[in-house]
Amino acid sequence: MTSPKTFRPACITLMVASLVLTGCGPSDAESDGKKDQETTVSIPVEAQSIQRGPIAATYTTTTTLESKADAEVNSKATGIVQDLLVEEGDHVVAGQVLARLDTERQQISLAKGKADLGQLKSELERIEKMYARKLVSADVYDKLKWQVESLSASVAMQELALRDTEIKAPISGVVARRYAKVGQLITEFSSKALFYVVSQQRLEAVVNLPEKQLPRAKVGQKARLTIAGMPAVDAEIVRISPIVDATTGTARVTIGIDNADLVLKAGMFAQVELHYETKDNALLVPKRAVLAMDNSQAVFVIDQGKVSRKLIKTGFESDTHFEVLDGLADGAQVVTAGHASLKDQSSVIVANLPASTSSTAVVATTAATPAS
């Protein structure tokens, strides 16, 4: 049997529960009404409409400029440096005297040789007259004639040794280094150079082209060099090595650069861009729009406020764009920023930045379903 004390708390509990349920009734009804309204969230993205334009197949690498012709100037004579006639930075022409050695020894040797030769020639003239009169044998005459010829050659060598005391430029160019000093002892045919002369009117840049790029490279093809702090320079391929280095899988390609104004210098570091082929009316998509995954490339295309992921096939590639061979139509609008939150049929709203760095960029606006 239930006591009055137990019955009273139970009644109070039932009354409170009834009041709570009664108070929640209107809120539940309002919530059921809202379920009938769908809420759509639009993801902000940047987008561009793809356009047609020129694009070139290129290969970019780096290299160092080299002089087409250079020479280390050595001495053919032994002596003390007496005069230095040029300094570093001076322009010289082939055959110009750069320095002179002392010539005292060579001059004395030459004077003695000429005196001996003159005496022998006088003797030969006397013997010739006697030989004509059959007063001397042919053997005596022939031996004296050979002695004159031998001594004449010795005198010619002494004259050459005297001329070799003048150190001359073997090529036209600029004196890049001067190693000689006045008073320095120079030995003939020493491996130590006196000057280093470079010709900079025509420079070259050697690049190591990967094997797979070789079929596209041709002599005469255009190249473009970019050097820090200078305008871009036009050049062209002048030589392609007929062999591939087995250790690197590359071939030497030599690029010729006209430098008649001598603005460029040998040793400068340059970025080289080889131009293989140009298409003037290619369908171009910004690189920022292309997603690479599993050996395929795709873009998000915007259509009526929603995006769809489309696979594309690309061709030529530049710094900023891909050529589209298949998968997109002219004027298609593609997402260029904000891909991370997207999937097929996501709702988007285009919110492009005011200034676009792309020359083909088109500010696009796409209507999106507003959030409720």
C-alpha cells in the first residue's frame, strides 16, 4: 500500500513533465516548417574564361656565356720584359704588339751571323769564278754553296728570334688578363701566359640538352637569353653535337650570340629559353587552373553556379599556360583558385581579385543560389 508521503513527490514529477512537454509544442512545429527550406552554401573561388592565343614549345635551362675565340699569349723568346704597351680592358687587333723584351742578345747574335754570312758569300763569288775556269773541283764549289745556304738559314732564324722579342696579339679582342710585369724574366715557350685575350664580339652559350629534346632541336632555331639587370637577348642554335653523353643522357648544343655592342661579357650567368615551335591560335588554359593527379590533368569548369571536374589533354606549355588539345571548349570558365574545397556539383560564387596578372584573364561573374 502506497503511503501519502510517497504519492506526493510522484504527482509533482508528473506535473512538471507535462508542463515541459506543453511548452515545447510550438517550437517543434516551427522547426518542422523550416525543414521544408533547403540551405545552399556557395564556395568563393577565382575563375577565368579560357581564350585562344599564341604559345610556343620551349625548353628552359641555365648556362654561362663563353667567348667564341680566346687565347693565352706566351713568349717565343727568352728575355727580360722591357715595355708593357697594353693593360687589362684595352681593345687590341691581331698582330698588335702587347709587350717588348730586351733585344741586346738577339741583336748581337744577328750581327755576328750576318758578318759570317757576308764573308762566306764573298768566298763563294771567288770560287764561282775559279769553278767557271775549271780551276777548282765541283766538290769544293758545291760544299761552299751549301755552307752559304746553311748560314743564310741561321741568319733567318736569328732575325726571327729578334722579331719574337715583340709579344703580339694572336687574335683581335680585349685584354682580359695581364700577367707580365716590367723586369720579369721570360723564358721561351713557357707554359706561363703573359696575357689573356678574349674576342667578345661573338659569344657562345653551351647547354646540355636532354636526349628526349634532341629531335626537336635544329640548327638555326631561335633562343632567348635572360641575364640579370639586362634586356632579353635574341640568339640561335649554331651547333648540335652528333653524340649523346652516356653518363648524363644529354648532348651539347651551342648557341651563338651577336655581341657587336660588347654589352655582354664572357662569364655572365644566363637563363636560356629554346623555342622549338609556335602555335598562333592555340586554346590556352592557365596553369593555376590545372590539377595534376594519377598521371592525368583536370580542371573545374563552372556552369550555372556549379562546378564539374573535367579531364583535359594538354600540348605545349609556357610559364603561365597549357595548350588544351581535348576536354574544353572555347570560352569555358575554369576555377583558378579555391580548388581545395571543391568537388563535383559544388555551388560556387566567383570572387576574382581586382587585378589579374594573366594576359588572358577575364573577370567572370557567375550567379549562385543565395544562402537562406
